[in-house]
Amino acid sequence: MAMAKKVVDAQKALDLIRAGMTDEELMREFDLTTRGLQSLFNKLIHLGAISQGELDNRTPLSERTVKLEMYKCPACGMPQLTKFDVCPQCGVIIRKFKGPGTYGLFRPTDEQQQIEDGAFLDDSRWLEQHRGKQARPAKLLPVTEENAEQLSDLQQWFERAAFSPFNSILWRHKSDGQILSAASAHDDAICFGSWDGGLYCLARESGEQRWRFPADGPIQASPLMAYKSVYFGTLAGTFYALDLRSGDAKWRFSSSSSIHGAAVVYSGLICFGNLDGILYALEADTGEERGRIELGKAVKSSPIVVEGVLYVGCADGQFCAIG
């Protein structure tokens, strides 16, 4: 069963922030973790209720002189501000845990507090402060016959797959606009679109930019990579096919309205919808229109094809199957 999300009175939170309430006091007031507090800050900024500058001028939690009381998981060492029965990090059931380590209240040192807060918040101030330092390694308890039943299925999967949770940033690449959709990858290349109107192709391992194609408008749709090409649409209504290796345009097609969703490929055709409610089918090689169907309502979603039938949802709540 999914846990209910906490509901925070935004106006009350805003008033308390501007009244000078500390991060610790805010977390206690609204029963939030450090990650939850950062999420609250992000939502207030997104709504325009407060600026990042106002928050930046406040003393970050890691620099407070107040000491936080936390409860630490005996298996992975993850701290929380409140007691917990099941660790949200590794899934261990506290009352059944039989490995080394103890569960209980502790007060972190200044350095511990800085590291833990930074790990939870992914805060730019923390990253700047700790740039170049080795990331805190994940701590997972080995699966043995004695404790297998006490560990969650998720932790066992991590161990058996020899996989560590994502705990360090390998590289960054900055575009000049928002990125609001998923990237696509093929071999050693990864592509994404930005609201700066650029379709970017990067080296997957290093993040080095291979090319950037300037489209005619913001890109919200995720790119599709197929046939050694990259296919995508823009909010200006143009649909493009680019050469994956060079980034040169192979062809472009002008649709009647903005394109929000990714395309799908099927049997040599590229299919996508737009805000006019028109679903297009184009030749993947040439961009020649092979057909269209008017659904009558805006299409912002991405279609899929299963056994020759195309499925797509419309903005008015209708879901269509097209054969």
C-alpha cells in the first residue's frame, strides 16, 4: 500500500520561513525529513511564493549550531529525525535485524551532520562545499542464510546484481533552458531536448557534447532514436529527423500545432500526435506523410504500438486504440 503524502499548508510554511523559523523547527513543525523540507522549498520557489535568493540568505541546516537528534538504521546507517520500524534506505525490518550495529537515538557531530544533510538534499551549496571529495559509499548488509529473511527483497536484489545505489554525480552538462522530458540513449550516445530549442547529443560516458541542433522552438517531447537517426518534435509544431552521428537534419515536417509527446516507430513509419488532436504517420527515411487521423482532442502523450495496434491518450481523458 502506498504511503499517503504529507500535506503542508503552504501559506503557513511561507509565514514561518519569513518569520525566521530554522530548518530544524520547520521539520519538527511539519514532521518532515531533510529531503521533505527541500521538496517544500522547491515547490514554494516553483509557485513563485519565495525566491531562491531569500532561501540562500538563510543559514543552511549544515551550518546551524543546534544539534539534531536522529535515529540511525543499524544495517545501513541511514539517519532519520523520527523513529522508524522499516528503514526507508535499505528496507531492513528493525525488530528482526540480527546483524552488527545498534538502533537508537544519537546526536551527530558537525561533520556528520554536514555529510548527512548534503547526501539527502543534493543541495548546490553542499556540492560546492564538498566538490572533489569522494562520495559516501553505500552500506548494504551482505545476504546470508542467517539474515536473508530480515532483509527486504529490494536489498537482496541490489546485492545479487552487484549494484550500488546511485550515490555520486559522474558528470553534468548545462543547457540554456528547462529539460522537461526523458532522454534517449543508443550505444555510446545520449540525446535530450531543451526549452532553449536545442537537441543535444552527448557522449554517455563523459558527458562531452558531440553536437547541438538548433530547432525552431522549445523541445518538450523526448527524442526517439531509431534507424541511426534521432526523431523529435517541437512546441513550434515542426517534426525533425537528424543524423545520429553528425547531427545534420535529414528532413523536417511541419505539423499543424505544438508537439508535446514522443514519437513511436513501427514498420518504417514514425507516428506522433499534436495539440490539434491529429495523429500523423510519416516515412522514417523521407518524412513523407503516409496518413493522418483526427482524434478531435489535444494529444500530449506518447503513443505505443502493440501487435499492429496504436494506443494513445488525449488531453480530455479519452484513450484510443487505432488499427
